[in-house]
Amino acid sequence: ELQMLEHHFQQLLMQKNAFSMEANETNLVIKETEKSEGEIFRIIGNQVAVKSTKEKILDEMKKKKEMIDARLKSIEDSEKQMSEQIEKLREEIMKKIRK
């Protein structure tokens, strides 16, 4: 059971890392878009650049950032809960070993 929890905990940490990187990238896009003047293009996939407005991109990126932040909060809550479960289980195992 402890091994299973630790495995899920590691998966959770990988998800958290991926969302953190995406949050940083989104923050950079917002920052650079706010500074930009003139035409703005958005890359779709890895092959097409589509012209858009500064306002539209900012709106989309801010919504994306809100979604990422909500997901990160959920992951952090799960991380805390799982960490407590793991610690409790470790303590139980140590008590049994000491007997």
C-alpha cells in the first residue's frame, strides 16, 4: 500500500511540474503580449501562425492561466493529503517493525 501511494505521489509531482512549467510559459506569453505593439501572431500546432488581436490573445492566455492555477491548487491539495497519508502509513509500519 505504501509503495502504491508513493508511486501515485511521484505521478502527482510530475503533473505538478508539468503544470508549473506551463504556468511559467503562459505568464511569459501574457507579459510579452502586454508589451507588444502592432500585429500579433499565434502559433497553432507547430506549423501555422494565425494573426490575432492583442486583446484576444491576452483574454485567452488569462483564462488559460486561471485554469492552470486552479489545477495546480487541486494538485497541491492532493499532494498535501497524500503526503500525510504516506507519513501516517510509514509510522504504522515502523510501529509494527519495532514490536
